Amino acid sequence: MTQLKKILPGILLCLAIAVPAWFLGKVFPIVGGPVFGILFGMIIALIRKPKFFDDGVKYTSKKLLQYSIILLGFEMNLFNVIKVGGQSLFVMLFTLSASFLTAFFVGRALKLKGKMVTLIGVGTSICGGSAIAATAPVIQAEDEDVAHSISTIFLFNIVAVFIFPALGHLLGMSDMGFGMWAGTAINDTSSVVAAGTAWSSSAGNDIALNFATIVKLTRTLMIVPITFVLAIYTSRESAKSANGSTFNFAKVFPWFVLGFVAAAVINTFTNIPEEVSHGLVTAGKFVIVMAMAAIGFNTHLKKLVTNGFKPIFLGLCCWFAVAEVSLIVQTVMKMW
């Protein structure tokens, strides 16, 4: 009860911020609730905040964020993943590699912090805000790094919705081809759906929309191996910086990702009503908005604006690399 009393005020504050952010995200889905949550959190943080909010805000940005990722697993159907995986996995492996290599070299050239570089690379290559949310606790990222990354991903989500359908038509892509491209190269699920809808509306069918959505959800599963690899790397680096202390993988192991996998298995192999699984996923997405509000609450707006150009340029480079490599790999696959 003592612990609950310490964290409850901060949790309720994040809840209060998340509610309007959530509904605005529904009205403007291209922007999304997480971006509004960060923005509102930063604005409210300009007002001097009482200390009794601190514990709950920290708990929301760390622990509740991890629990929300577990709930997102109920969105996954592994049968669909297996069905689409053979067609999209090859493309995904190349786009993942392109994003991380670009993030590494461009981030080093720009002298950006490694954790921010990792978050932007993960967000671009996997699934936008959800991947950033899953990765941040594993690499022990600062709230400002998360805010920079989410803001960067948000910018290119909006751009993608407008230019991808036009570019797809210009390149003479098929419905399936565009679905693959959008599903592997657009960051966030809502933006994939928006771009797929725009394409399908002009094509007179839902082939591109449906295929893009399934490819995107399949891509989301890459959270699992990526977080494991990052956990091992983070633990080893921490051991080195601690002057030869023992390697402690359990300390940084992303246990919540196992929950994500378990939720996906339950959703695939049990007869959970669609309304229930949808409700659990919605709850998870709402908690992410709460966590983003907490992160915004702990972010210095002035510093975010001052350092804003470099992360955006890095995001542009990663996004361009992913989009270009996806097209190249698809073209090569057709030649085979």
C-alpha cells in the first residue's frame, strides 16, 4: 500500500494527460495518440511540478510501458505471419540491415548519442513507436532520447502517407507490390493502413491494404529477436563500464517480450473472442499513450528543439534506405 500511495498520483496524472491525447489521436490517426501524449506532457512540464508526482511518472514511463507491449501481442495471428513470412521475410531482413547500418554510420558522422541512434534505427526498421517503446527500457534510454525518436518517426509517417501511393503509381507497381513496399518501408501501423487505404481506393479493391497490414504486423514480430540482441549487447557494455563486473544477462533481459510472444500464441491457438483481443490491444495502445505522456513530462522542451535537426536528418537517411532497399529487393526477387 505504501508503494501504491507513492506511485498513484503520478499514474493518475499520466492518465489525465493521456485521455485527451488518445481521443485526438483518433481524430488525427496519422499523428497518433503517442505524439499528442508526448506533446501534452512537455507542455504541462513547463509548469513547476510537485515532487509527489515523480515516482508514478517514472513507473508509468518504465514499468507500465513494458506491460503495454505484452498486450500488443494479442494483435498477432501467427498463422498469418507464417503465410506472409515466406514472401516478406527476405525483404525484411534486408530492410532491417539497411536501417541499422545507415543509423550506425550516419549517427556516428552526426555525433549523436548511441541510444538515440538505436531507437531511430529500430523505429524505422520495425514498427515505429511500438518498437521504440519496446526497445527503450532494454537499452536504458533516457526520456529525451525516446521523445526525439518518436517525434522523428512521426514526421516521416505523415510524409509517407502522402507520397507513397503517388510514387507507387509512378513506378507502375501492382497491388501486391505496393502492399509489400508499404508494409516493409512505412514506419507505423496507422500510416501503413492510411497509405494502403489510399492505394486501394484508387485501385478499386483491398488487396494492397490487406497485404500491407499483414506484412506490417509480421514485421512487428521482429521486436522479439532485436530486443534480445540489444539486451545482450547492453548487458555486456554495462559489465565493461563497471570495471570487469560479471555479465548479468538476467538484469536486462526483456522479460516483457516473452509476454508479448505468449499473448500472440494465446491469440493464435485459443478461441478468444475478437472483441476481447481487440479490447486488450486497445488497452495496450492506451497505456503506451500514458507512457509517452510520462516521457514528455520528463523531457526538456528547449533541449528537444535545440537538438532537433540531427535526429530528423538521421531519420530521413534511415527511412530513405529502407524504402529504397525494399524496392531493390522486390525487383531482384521478380527477376529470379
